[in-house]
Amino acid sequence: MSSHRTATPTRVAARATGLSKVYGHGETQVRALDAVSVEFRRGEFTAIMGPSGSGKSTLMHCMAGLDSVSSGSAQIGEAELASLDDRRLTRLRRDKIGFVFQAFNLLPTLTALENITLPMDIAGRKPDAQWLNMVVDTVGLSGRLAHRPSQLSGGQQQRVAVARALAAQPEIIFADEPTGNLDSRSGAELLGFLHESVRALQQTIVMVTHDPVAASYADRVIFLADGRIVDEMREPTADAVLDRMRRLPGGNPRTPEFEAKGRTS
Amino acid sequence: MFRTALRNLLAHKTRLMMTALAVLLGTAFVSGTLVFSDSVGSAFRNKTAKSLDDVAVSVTPGRPSTDSKDGVLDARVVDKVRALPGVTSVRPSVGGAATVADRNNDPAGSQWGSSGANYVPGEDGKDSRYPLKSGRGPASADEIALDTRTAEKTGAKLGDTVRLAIDGPVMTKTLVGTVGTDDPRVGAGGSLALFDTATAQKLFGKPGEFGELVVSAAPGTDQNALTRQVEAALPDGFEAQSGKQLAAEQAKAIDKETGSIRNTLLVFAGISLFVGVFIIANTFTMLIAQRTREIALLRAVGASRRQVVRSVLVEAGLLGLVASAIGFVLGLGMAVGLRSVLDAGGAELPDGPLVVEPTAAASALAVGVLVTVVAAWLPSRKAARIAPVEALASVDQAPAPRGLVVRNSIGAVLTGLGVAIMLYVTTLRDSGGLTAAMAGSALTLAGVIVLAPLLSRPFVTLFGKVTGRMTGVSGRLAKENALRNPRRTAATASALMIGLTLITGLTVAAVSANQGVDRMGQQDLTADYKVSSTSYLGLSPDVAKKLAGQPGVAAAVPVRMIGFQTNGEPTGVQATDLAALGKVTDLRVTSGSLTGVRGADSVAVAEPYARKHGLKIGSTVPMDFYDGQKAKPRVAAVYAKNDVLVDVLGTPALVDPHLDRVRDDAVYLKAAPGQAGKLPAEIKKTMGGNPIIKVESQDDLRRESAGSIDSVLYLMYGLLGMAVVIAVIGVVNTLAMSVFERTREIGMLRAIGLARTGVKQMVRLESVMIAMFGAVLGVGVGIFLAWSGGHLLRSSFPEYEMVVPWARIGIFLLLALAVGVLAAVWPARRASRLDVLTSIGTQ
């Protein structure tokens, strides 16, 4: 099932080139992304940071094929997203992209295991049993597979979402504030799993976050402000990230912990 | 709080649209029915009032059949009345049934509206009651005038001959004129033939005698006083009624008639509204669940439980008011539609404008508001239970599903009781158990509705297994969605189930009855043809005689019947040619002999009748005839039950003296060998194209009875159609609201790769599951009720045996499938078009 990974010669899982996104017309026009170029390398855990309205969620949505691009190019593997119609885009999301949202990741009617295998069920594929076991073990859900979401804690629900994203062995996983609704301990646990899955399972993760602590789990942090990439940091620490954030144009003087709680996406 | 209710209503316009539509259709049915019956009633009343305009007093013979001389309306009586002060004119009339032949020798008018009367020329030579449209009035025995519509149907022009018949041979008359008339029967599809008075007397009564005197008075005359004067002037044996009295009587009869139509239609309107209740309740339950946080916030800022309940009920009331106001307007259109439907069914209603009584409008509005508020009452209790703290919940927590234990217990008790009653009904032998059967049916239906959430699980699971295999993940998701809220699924399916239970039950009963009738006809009738009259008068014995002389006829057996009572129990005795009877029916004499039935003092009785009354050969049957005379014939023979014949057979000598006019109800024909095929055409020829002669083969008879059962069945389908339409709206409503509730899930599914078609299929399959669940329940309950209720027919209709028309029921299920697919079109499209980002986004 990992054929697409070996078939792709490049080390880049996703790439944006001169990516712009404009909302509205004329007076009310908002340039959410302004010619952003960035690469997400295979096997790397990237955090995207920036103040509210910096365009970090828009960047993720455009890269994930959830939103259209105004100009420039967004690629997943070799696929140019702008050239795909809705049907192909849907298939691409199904086969090559994994998602973890801030909340409401799971279908309440399905068990944890059914939720995890959902993308493969949609594709009509049999999950790779060995890989599935490894994923489930990594996120620590072995005993909970038959539970419905309502019987799981918030942290467990997010872990199911991570397991779902991992289970299909996608090209890349996008996580949008995955710890936004969790208490700090569950959040730390989840970030540990994300970190671990990049390390142990060789996955590629792009995470949008507000939280410098969350960002510190990543291999690399990209800072966005006013729709442009303004900085990049490797091997980040929470303090370094927080410090960099304070100096961003439009950077919020409020404490990021407080802000992260109130944010939705 | 009123403002909150109003704002809520406006904010959820689209979500409430389907619910409003359900209320709207229900009230449209109610107001349509009311306006329709008011209009028809007023049209009838106007017609009769108009025809009674110049009637101050009407004089009729008190008892038409007595031999005594004092009850005879002749010229002397006419003169006596005419001499009274205040009387301006006396119009002596005589009339009865007369059937005019149209171009095809069929009756030009309806059975009950084909009438004839005398033309009474006034001083100017014209009859003011029947204004001439062309030509002149009939003046001699071979002349006739017709109302214009009938004249058109015959195709005859002035001077042409017209054929007609009363109860015997065909007559030809020359058409000399056409007239207008405000006779309500003619307005409703009848025909009118006018003769000169002497001819009319010969045809409809006795020479020199009239049937009615219509007395006109100078304007301003007191009708009641004049009536008393007329009464005083006449000897006993006459009845005088004022025009007003007559009008009042007829109005009463009309009200009774339209009242019964109205009540029948209201039953169906009630069913539609009842179905609507499920949809309204479902909608408000869902709205309140979706609005939990809002309501909790209201409670948190100080609204009391009662205020929350009231705000929900006010919202429901406003919705009901708006919907039923529009429904009322739609009802006006429906009244027009109902009329054409019933007209197509042969109801022959008079023309007239739409009459919109304020009471019709008021009742439609009241019913609409009441039904909506009552249906929203239970959900409003749920709203009251929402705790203020739920306003603070950061995540929409689906309310923990309440246990179904109480509901299931109630449902089990109701269903058990209903089924027990229905099983008890199957042990009953006669129709006395009708009330029990109705109660049992209602309980069973109610019980199954209450149990539906419980039943939905195994059904949906099984159905989901099948579709899951065929459609993969969409089918599985659909199954889970249908199971998610059993109450919602059940309520939606129940709405459809009610209609299907009734439709299935009626279909099974009608098909079974048809087959029973079929078996009945084949069983006992050995005649090749039955000759009867298209007029209610019957056939004069001359017809039977003529038929007996017809070449190719082996036997022509006339039957005629007179009613009598034995110890107060009404029965009928049939007079016939007992010697020839065996040729036209499979008559098995079990004791005694038919040759022993002779004269007026012996009869033959059917076995069940003999058993019931303890009759043996030689015992006497006390007969009280309706003309006041009595007879005590002896039993000379007992025969096995026969469906062609009634329970008592006698000779004309016994029956004829009690008949007003001796007329046969029917003549059964046995053809000579090899002659059966051409007989009808030849009879038509020898009878000279007589419009009253109807010749029917066994197949025709079967088709006729089947046709009448079928046309009632189709009428029922039509009337129940509204309930089904409302149920379908309910499915659309539930799906649309579910899609709205599950927006985020759908967005997530789309994000992780479910294609639009997959989303569509998921919604569509859920819809099909709900529809099929309702249909299967309805079909099951319908068959059960038809089976158990059918036992009541066993004594009066022993040939009845339940037949389940599987092909037709298969069609119902297929239609339910189609309904499911159709109901999902709009919600599925909405679901598939949801924008992924906004759906997942910041709701």
C-alpha cells in the first residue's frame, strides 16, 4: 500500500509556489495569502504559526485541497491541485491526505476502529492490518477500539482522529489546531504521538497552531504574518517560538495560552 | 417571549417550510371539504328553492296505494282548491320515471334523474314552469317535449321521433319542443320528458288522476293560512304542505346528504392531519435539540420553564396560523378539485358558485393552529427540561438518548390489547363485532406506532446489511444515521405507515370481496343473461313475456320481490316461475318439493333461514306486509342457500297483491343450445332499442360488481393520497433537518474523501430505509387488520375469503422505494453541495 511513496522520486511531500488567495472584490478585498512559496519535506513535522488573520489556516486549507487557489500553485506530491476537479480532488484527499481537525473529527455513530478505517472504507480498500496495529499501538488506543466517540475523552477522540489520518498512509497529514480543545496534559500527549508518528512511522505532518508549546514538538516552525512567510525556525523550543511570535507584525501581545483556548481555527 | 418566538419562526423559515407545508395541506383538505359541501349544499338548495318559487301550497294524495276514493286527486279536487280565496292558479301535475333513449339507445339521463311529467299549458298555451326554448308544448298522445340538454343527447330535431320507455316496451313520440327547467335532478345529470296531461296520467298514474296539485297564491298571501284553508276544504286522505315547509324539508334532506359526504371527507382530512402531527412533532423535537444552547441561555438569563414552553407553543401557533391561512386559500382550489373528482365518479352534483362561509375559514384556522400546538406540546416539555448550565457547554453534546423502556412497555400493552381484540373478532360470526374491530384496529395501529422505535432497529440493521453490501460505506453510514435517533426514524416512518396500513387493508378487503363476489356469481347462477332495467322502476311483466317468446331463448324466468316483516324483522319474499327456476340457477331442494308451492298459501325457504326461525315443512311463516295486510303461508320446500335468490320464495299469487305496480326486478335468461352468443343483439332488436333494457352476461355482472368495488377503492386511494403526500413531506423534512444537524459530519466526511455522490447516496439510502420501514410496517399491519376484520363478513358474505394481492402489494413497496428516493432528492443535493470548509468550520 505504500507504492505511491516509493514511486515518487522527490523528497518533497507538498509544495506551494507563489500561492495567493484573495477573498472578496474591490474595496472589501482581502489578500489572505500573498505569493507564499514553501515546501513540506517527507518525514518532517512542520508547524505553521502566526497571529490571527495571518493566513496560516488559509495556507493549510489551500494545500489540503479544501479551498481554491487564486493564483500560484499548490502541489501534493506531483499533483497540481488547481488542475483537479472536485471529484479528483476528493479522491486525492481520500488517498493522499490525512486530516486532524480541532474538533468534531469523528462520526458519533461509528466505533473508534470504524472511524479509523473510514477513509479506506470510503475508498473500498482493505486496511493494511500490520500497519493498522502499529498505528493503533502508537497512539495507545488498543483497548478502546470498540468504543463510540461519546464514550471517549476529548484526548482519546483526538487520538482516534490522528490514528485515522495515519492509518491510510497518506502523503501528508494536515492538523488544524489539533490540541485546541484539549487540556494541557491531553494536548502534550497528543503532540507526543504526532511527534512519534513522524519519527517511528515516517509520516509527514503539517500542523497549524497558536500554541508555542505545541509548535515546539515540530521539527520546523514557519511563521506567517499578513499572508507572507516571515520566518522559519528549525529545532524550535517553546520560548524561542514565543519570543519570535512577539516580534511578528500584528503579533498579539496577549499570552498565547489564553488565546489558544478561545480560538476555533 | 412572544418576540423570541416570532424571531425564531422567521430565523428558521426554510427549516419550517416542510412542516408548514404539512399543516397547510391538512387544513386545505379540511377547508376544501367544508367549502365544497357548503357550495354543493347551497347549489342544491338554490335549485330546489327556485323550483319551489311559485309553490304556495302543494297537495298530494296521502296514501297513494289505497283503493278508497277519498285519496284521489282529480279534476273535482282541482276545482275545489281553485275556488279558494287567494289562490291565483292550481297546477295539477303527474309524473314519474321515464327513460329517454340517446343516440346509442342508452338512457340519456342518470338512473334516478330520468323523469317525465305533464305539460300544463296556461291561458297563453304555455307552461310557466317549463319555459319553452324552441317549438311548443306537447298537445297529443304522440308528442313530447324534452329539456334542451336531453334533446341534444338524443340528437333529435323538432319533428323527429324520440324513443323512450317507462317500465315496459319502447315508445316513439314526436319531438315538438324543448324546454328549460330548474328541476335539480335534471341539473344534476337527469333528463326530463314532458307529455300532455292525459298521456302523462296514462303513463304515470290513472286516467283523470294527478300526483300533485301546486297551488300558487297572490303575492303577500300567508302560506300557512292558505295551507290550513286548503286542508279544511279537502276531505281526509290528502296532504297539504306550504311551499316554505317543502323547501325546509328539502333543505334538511340536502343538508343530511351533503353532511354525510362532508363527514366522510373530514375523516380523510383528519387522517391527513393526524399524519401531519408526526411531522410537526418531529420538527419541533429537532428544532429544540438544535437550539439547546439558545434555550439554555434564555434560562440562564432568567426565563422560567413556563416561559420557554410558552415560547415554543407560541412559535407553533404562529406557524399553524400562517400555514392554515395559506391552506385555507388552497382549500378553495381543492373544493373545485373535489367536485370534479366526485363528478368523475358519477356523483352528479348541481352547478353553482363556490360558497365560502366564515365558519369554514374559522374552522380551518382553528384546526390548523390547534393541531400544530398540540403536536408541539411534547417537544416543548423537552425544551423545559434544558438546564441553564447547558449554555456553557463548549461542545454540542448530543443529548443522551432517553431509554425506550417506558415507551416500549406502553407500546407492547397497546399492541397486545389490539391484537387480542382482533383475534377475538376472528371468532365472531356476524357483523355485530364492528365496534370491537374498529377499537382493535385503532389500538393495534397505535401500539405499532409506539413500538416503532424498537422495531426500527432490527429492520434498519437488516436492510442496512443488504444495502451495505451493495453500496459500501454510504450504505453503512446511512444505516447508522437511521439508527441514531430511533424516535425520529420511527415517527417519520409512522406517518407513512398510517397511510399504507389503510391502503393495504382496503386493498386486501376489496380484492377479497371481488373474488368472493366472483365465486358467488359463478356458484349459483346458471342463466346466460340477466335482463334488468336501467330505471329504478323495474320491468313490466310484458318484457318477460316478450323475452320468453324470443327465438333462441330456452327459459325466461322473471323475479320480483316484496318486503315483509316477521316479528318485526324485515325480510323479502321473491315471486318467480318456480317450475322454470331450476334452469337459471343451481337450486337444490333439500326437503319438500317446489311443486308443493302453490297459490298464496305456501312458500319455499332457504336452509339458513329455516334454521334461524325453526321452520320445517308444514310450519307457517307469519308475514306482515307493508301495506298493512298479513299472510301466514306454509313451508312447502326448503332449499340450500342460493346467492341469486332471497331467503323466501313464493308465487305471484302471494306477492303481486301487495305490489303497487307489478314489475319484475330482473328476468333471467337461459339460451337455447348454441344461441347464447347472438342473443343480446337480437334482444336489442326485438325490443326496438329500448333504453331501459339492460342485458348482462355472467361476465358483465362480475365486471359490474368488481367495477363498483374498484371505483370505491380508487376513490379511497385518492382520498388517502393526501395522507401519503404529507408523509412524504415528512420524510423530506426529517432528512433536511438531519442534514442540517449533521453539517459538520458531512463536511468532515467530504474532507477525508467521501465524494459528493457518496454523500448523496448516504442521504438517499437513509431516506429509502425510513420509507421502506414505514411501508413494511403499514403493509404488515394492513394485512393483519384486513385478515382479522374480514371474519366479520363470514355470515353475511360466506364466499369472502382473504386474498392477498401480492403483486399489488409489491407495487406499493416499490412505490415506497420510489418515495424514499424522491424524498431524498432535495436534502441529498443540499448535503452534497455543502461547502467543506464552512461545514467543518466555525459553527
